[in-house]
Amino acid sequence: MTLERPVSHRKAAKILVAVCFIALLVVWSIDLNSIHWSPKSPEINVLWTRPSTTTTTNQITLSNDRITVNKNQFSWIDDRNAKHTPIANDITILTTITKSRISTLAILAERYQGPISVALHIAPDASGEETLAVLAASIEQHPAMQLYVDVHLIRDKMDRQLNLWRNVARFFARTDNVMMLDVDFYLCTDFRKHILNNPRAMELLDNGRSALVIPAFEFTKQADGLDFRTFPTTKAELVALYQQEAIDMFHAFWAPGHAPTNYPQWLGSSDPHKLYKVADYQQSYEPYIVYKKDNNPWCDERFFGYGSNKAACLFELYISGVDYYVMPQDFIIHQTHDYPNETRSLERFYNRRLYNLYREELCLRYARMFVTQGEWETPSSANLIEQCDRLPRFQSTIKTFL
């Protein structure tokens, strides 16, 4: 009698495992394209359409033909198309905002006079309705908002899902080239014109394996960064302010964030058409870049809140085989605003821990990909080898792939 019960339990466990395995096979065999996606779908409550209409979704998996459910359960995305239709090889600025940055978005639209794809987060309560009212007023008051800005509303209880928001803005961009930008930066020069009219810059963009860096600065006295109308608009003016120590590279207190841009080289360069390559990439590098929208990695949405989220995007882009080149005459300057330091400090702590593990994961995943595609120790894998060789046991692990 004492032996029968354990035996029956083992049999039940085996049966359960078999059932689960069969169920997985059935799920994997389902053709997602055959499912009718609608708000009342019994399979998954999802509706997806092309970015010309209102879209209600739990997640857009970032490809043109697949949809899955996101754990974050953001409620809906509304795409508001701008009146202006950009040409294919134009550059769309990708940015993210909340209610407090709607006025800054209007400044950006007036200055850029080109396509902007913005993800706007609103809460699913009365404050969300207030945000929509502020947005509507801003669109009404600023013709550039009507002409150039595509707004994608993300209604969700969870704030600061920055990489998710970046992905939404990029997914709905309507041009081949995009720029990842924080909305608080003022465009001091016409980088768009300079890129589109520079054959070397366009050659780098078109090859899909290059990203163009626009150097970022900020005033050393925060009060000087409050009024964008006083910002320099030529490189000569900026160099003069730099020599007076009135302006410095963005976040100079955290050198790894922007130092790889090589500001001394940029400040000393005189040829407005000669780009130079970033030669000393670091894992914390967070430049503002122009790159190809398609066929590049998406930002990993596991990063929640501030800290390492953009560095993670750019690290994956770099080790996937994309090189960074610096535009020689263009620059942007940060507009001063307050930071919620306590919240950011805690989020940075956890995201930093995640980033360390994330880099190891990426190194192994991309290394396997390069090996299986016959691209190991070719130019495609050079960035990965340079960065990932620094990880413990990476070389010994790679030997198992070769």
C-alpha cells in the first residue's frame, strides 16, 4: 500500500508533462496570420491596422506581420497622421513625451520643419484626458505640429517605459531614416539638410551598417540653458562658448556617456563635409544618432524607467555590426529642466544590474548568429568581438560554437 501512492503520482506527473508537451506543439503550429484579430477575438483581444487609423492593442510586436500579447498591457495606441507627407529618404525624429513636454515638442516641430514621430504616454484616468486637452490645444496653436508631427498615444498605468515608447515611435515612422532624440534637446543646426546633401553621409546611411552621431552639449550654468532663443546656431559660436567654459559636452560629469564622440576632435575639425568614425566605443555610450529605420535591432523593453535603457539600445545596435560616425559641423544643446532624482536613482540601480546581464546575453546570442552565418571574424562581427572579449569566459564559451 505504501508503494502504490508514489507510483500513481509519478504516472500522473508523466501524463501531465506529455499533455503540456502536446499542447505546446499545437500552439507552435498555429498560423497567427490565420487568426481574425478583432476587439472581440476569443483568441487574444487585439486589433492591429496600418498606422493610418486608430489602433487598439495589448502589444505591437515590432515587425510588420506579427502580433503578440505584452505583459505590460498598454491599452491603446492612436496614430494621428501629420498633414505633410515626407519623402522616403527623409529623416524622422523619434521622441517620447509626457504632458509636461508637449510645449517642448511644439518648439521642436517649429524648429525642425520635418517629420516627427512621437509616443505620448497618458494615464487611464482624468489626468489622461487633461493631457489630451493640452495636446489638442498645442496642435491647434502650432501649424508645425499639424504639418509634421505624428502622435501615437499610449494609454497605460505604467509610466517611464521608455524603450517601449521609443519602439512605438520608430514603428510608425514614415521614412527610411530616423533619429533617436530626447525632446529636451534644441536643434541648433540643420543637421537634416547637411546629411541629405552630403554624399558621404548618405552613403553611410544607405549601407544600413552605419549611424551618424550629432554631438550633444549643455550649458555649464543651468540658468543659461533655459531660453533656447539664446543658444548658438553655428559651430564658431559654440566653440567660442566652449573656450569660455560656458558650455561643455552633455553630462560631462559622466564621461562614458558621450566622451567616445571625441569632442576635442570635433571642436578642432574644420572640414564641414568630413565625418570621422567613433574609435573608442564604450558600453555606456549614449549618443543621439541618425540611422536606418528597418533591419536594425529594436530597443529591449525589459528596461523600465531611467538608466541604461538607451545605452542598451545603442549597445545592441553597435555589436550587431553598426559603426558610428560623427557629423563634423552639427550639434544639439540640452534645454534645462528639473530631474526627479530620487526616482531616477532607484531605477538606475536596478537597470544597471539588468544591463550587465543583458550585455552577456547579447554577446552570446549575436556570437552564435555570426558563427552560424559564417560571419565570425569578419567586419560584421568586429564590434562584437571588440566589446565582448572583455566579458569573463567569453572566449572559452565561443570555442564551443566554433
